[in-house]
Amino acid sequence: MINPWVIAAMIPAMVILMVHFAIGPFGHPTRLHWHMRWRAWPMTFKAPLLTLSVILLAAGTSHALGLWLWPEGN
């Protein structure tokens, strides 16, 4: 069974990476201020968020591909 919470957690994780790399809508000149504000944050705050985002995206992708499934409850 695919857990919808794992899939839903991928959305904010991808938003964090998109802001970090200034891609997608955050790379557009009208929204580039989000990326510039992100760059001003200290790395001690950004590093755990980026690490967590990568882990969540890897877990969600492997979960969606069926490499691991959520245990069925009885």
C-alpha cells in the first residue's frame, strides 16, 4: 500500500530544492526574490532542510516505484 503522507511530503521537499536552485517558478524574474531571500539565510539552517528534502524525495520516489511499501494494518 502506498502511503499518501510520503507522497505528500515530497511537495514541500521539492519546493525547498526549487527555491535553492532557483528553478521552475522560483527562477522567473518576478519570483527570484524568494531565491535571494533563501540565499541570505545561514547555512546552519539551510543544510538540514536540504538534507531532509533530498532524503524525502529519495524515499518518496523509491516508495512510488514500489521498492518498499507501507505495511498493511489488520
